[in-house]
Amino acid sequence: MKKIILALDVHDFKKAQDLVKKTSQYIDVYKVGPILFLQSGREIIKMIKDNGKEVFLDLKFHDIPATVKRSVESARELGIFSLTVHSIGGEEMLKAGSSVENRPKIWAVTVLTSQITTPEEVLRRVKLAKSCGIDGVIASPLEISIIKKSCGTDFNVVTPGIRPLKVEDDQKRVATPEFAVKAGADFIVVGRPIIEAQNPDEIAKNIYESVEVKS
Ligand code: C5P
């Protein structure tokens, strides 16, 4: 499976469809977050799957355990590849989510890549998530190697904060695609560098070539 997840952070279905068509050669998993899910819901999931691709539903569940459990059950019916919960919800919530049978992969957000934090704080949340039966974490490129060292290679590390070129935006803990993949990321999540490019297919291809040959 290819390593790049494209974040479809756009408001409309047509734009998302166009991005999937243009980038499908380089991408197997597309991330749907609240921006698109609130607009197009099940329709967007169907479109991605009809194109032979997988869906990562990034709604970052953070609620009481019973609600998270039922949310994971509802997500399971969508036939998606993976979803997110927020590690800050704590042990009982994480266990409630992971207890659902035949569920998608669950990845726990550690600390948002737009926030400054310490590796120790990220690792504390990683260990909690792993002990609760969660399949992996969302963490910045800067923490990948310590997470892999502590949790082993089977525990997924999914990494946003990917910037092929230096830019000033809301992401704080960032690195290049090459750095993240060399450090051991299972997936890198890329949004604006591709979706806001003049030629999204060209940028997707460049990133693909820079990481796939090295992995
Ligand atoms: O546009 P950009 O490449 O920054 O997109 C990163 C994506 O990853 C966004 O959709 C954002 O919501 C998501 N994300 C993140 N940091 C996390 C979890 C998810 O940036 N910790």
C-alpha cells in the first residue's frame, strides 16, 4: 500500500472528486474530515470507494465512552479503513472504542501538530492508547522514531505536519515527507501542499517519488 494519505479538506464534492481522479495513481487512502463530511457525508465515502480507494474518517471522536463506542459502530457500517479518536478522552473512552468488533482501524490523536508540546507528553498518550487496544497514533514527524522504538513496528504511526517546502502556517511540528518516512512513518498525511497546488497531480507525484523509492 502507498504511504501518502491525502487530506480532502475542501468544501465541495466536485472538488474532492476531481482531486481523487487527479491523484489516484499516487494515493490509496483519502482522509475525510469534518469539512467534507458535513457537506457530503455518505456520498463522499461512496465516491472514494467507487474509485477503488480506502477512506480514513478523521472526526477525532472525544466523548463519553458509550457515545464513542456507538460512533465507532456507526462508522463500521460505512466500510471505512480507519478513523480517529482523541487520546485526551482517557482510558475508559479508548477502551470503549477499541472494544467494537470487526471495526475499522482506530488511530488516536496524541497532540495536534499545530500545538507545541514535548516528546514525553506525546509518548505518555501513545502508551495509554496502546494499552487500550488502539491500533496506532497520529503524531508529528518529530516523534515517530521514539514511538516506533517504544511500541514496535506493528503499532501504526500516522504523521501530519508534512511540508515538502518551508511555509508559515498553523502547523508547528513539521518535517519533509522524506524525513517522516525515513523515521518510520507508516503513513504521511498531506493536505494543503497538494490540494492548494496549481497542479495537485504533479505535487502528489513528486512526494510519491520522494518517499516510495526510499521505503
Ligand atoms: O493541510 P495539512 O497538510 O496541514 O493537513 C493536515 C491534515 O491532518 C488536516 O486535515 C488536519 O486536520 C489533520 N491533522 C493534523 N494534526 C493532527 C491530526 C490531524 O494536522 N494531530
